[in-house]
Amino acid sequence: MTVIDLNADVGEGDACDDELLSIVSSCNIACGGHAGDAASMAETIRSAMANHVSIGAHPSYPDRDGFGRRSGYACGDELLASLCTQIEALRTVAHAHGTELRHVKPHGALYSDAAVNRVLADLVVRAAAVSADGIALVGPPGSELLAAASDRDMPFLAEAFVDRAYRVDGTLVPRSEPGAVHSDLNVIVDQALGLALRGELICQSGAVIAIVADTLCIHSDTAGAADLARAVVEVLHENGVAVHAGR
């Protein structure tokens, strides 16, 4: 049977988090850079544990005002220190609840920047490596994040998005452009199914591109995210795809 992980970015103040955590198999928890604090981290971890959802950190540029979506907001030692602080904050809360972090996934602009910038990718990997032995990094397939993780023998989970539009080169259409976020349920479930079963999707231009992923993401701030996630899981199950975390 084909197996795929379904993850969601949570702990960012969205009302549907608890419902999403009853559907997805792993989650990425905001840990203070773009959103989140000790209370929200604890609440999200408790909900994830109750639903047997794998827990990961979702660090970002230290840019709460811009929700971590402003490119190049920090760099160098300042950024490394912030990422380590964010991941450690979540790890401390996780340990207090008797659980561990399984992965790290950078958020927003840091995710996009580090995917194409090896220096930033190395910073993200260094910060993740501090948190725990054997922790996995989540990022785009074929990216600098993959290369940086490979150089440190860090497990890597290639990710694709079910609710975002792609360009023909395999990169995401920027949120600033029309049609960057899918709203049509049929488009979302078809994209999820194509990724899970065939490792491909229809990009914005209409061309079919190959993207082989270990984990699929649905954003908690996408309208109706919980209903969309439920529909994705139902369609995957109907087509012989099991949904659970790979680690």
C-alpha cells in the first residue's frame, strides 16, 4: 500500500487547529519567530499528542510583524541564534509533556529563501541539528535544504503542497500573485492524489511536472482547511493511500 504523510502548520492562532490535528498525521508548530508563545505551544502539543500526531518545529525569520513572510529579514549568527532559540523553546515544552520533536520545517520566507540559498540552508540545518540526534528536516525536493541536510547525514522529508499553485520549474507561485492559493476542493484533492500516487501535478501553466514527496502540506490558514484536509484524506484512502507519519 502507498503511504504518505499529511502535515499542517499550526500554533499560529487559527481557530481550526484542533480539528486539523484530528485529521493530519504530522504538524509543524510555530515557536515564537512569526507566531506562537509558550502557552500556544503547550496547547498545540497537547492536542497533537491526543491525536497521535507527529510533532515538529516551525521556526522562521524573527519577524512577527510580517508573519515571517518578508524575505531576508535576518542572516548570519543573528538568524542562527534565533532559530536555535525557537526550536529549543518548543523542545522544552515538548519534553515537559513527555514527548519529542521529530522534525523541523522552516516557515514562510525562510523556507523559500533557504530552498535556493545554500548559506541559509546550512544555517537551518545547523539549528535543527542542535535540537536532537536523528531529527528530520522538511523542505522542497531537490532544494538546497536537501543538499545541506545530506551533507550532515540528516534525514530529509521532501514536501509538496496540496493547496498551493506551482510554476513549471517546481517552485511555488508567490502568494502575492493571483491564484497562488487553491480554493477549489476538486483541484486540491486532485493535486493531493496526483502527488501521492504518481509524483506529479498540474502546474499553473497547465503543464504536468514531476514532484516526488514524502509529506503533503495543507495550510491551516487556507479557508476551510479542516474540511479540505478531511476530503483529501478520504480521497487518498479511497484510492489505496494510507496517511500516517513516516517517522
